[in-house]
Amino acid sequence: MTDVATPDSSIFSVNEKPREYTAYIKVEGIVEISVEADSPEEARRLAEAEVEKIENDGYVEVDRPDVIELERVRKDAPMYRVIREGKMMQVSHLDPGDLPRQPDERGF
């Protein structure tokens, strides 16, 4: 079996993200929702479905925040523009087999 080397990063177009940072903000609080149901059991099932939706969608409006804290801020990593397994993407680390590409019309 032949080892395939990681490509030379100098031949890849890079989205440097010179001014981009990610802030991590911790929020704890209460979310109040109204559900229409014919029994407490049905209301609980509907509320549990809302919890699942919040978990899957990753978005929620907090009605009464108890804690809001800035956890940390980090500089966004540069992203290499590659073709990997036939798909155009941006990645933070190059893998063997990645091919260089230029940005598209949107800069992606």
C-alpha cells in the first residue's frame, strides 16, 4: 500500500478571513411556549416535540435569561479552497487527494 502525501498548501487558494472571529456566548434561561392540548399528557408530548425542534434547529428565543456570559473569542481559521471527492468546499486542513481550486463568483 502506498502512502499518499498531504498536498502542498502553497498551491491552494485560501480564504484568509482576516477580520473574522467567533464569539462563544453562554445563555441559560427560561423559554415559555403555549401549546393547545386536550390533556396534560398531550401537552407534555407537544412540549417535548418543541424541545426536540429547538435541539435540531439550534435556534431559540429566551424569554427570561438568567445567565449571559461571553465564554471566549477565537480567530477564525483560514480555509483552503479545495475539490474533495469531486465536490467544491472550503476546509481548514488538507487531506491526501485534495485538489486546488480558485474561488467561484461568490468568493467561495
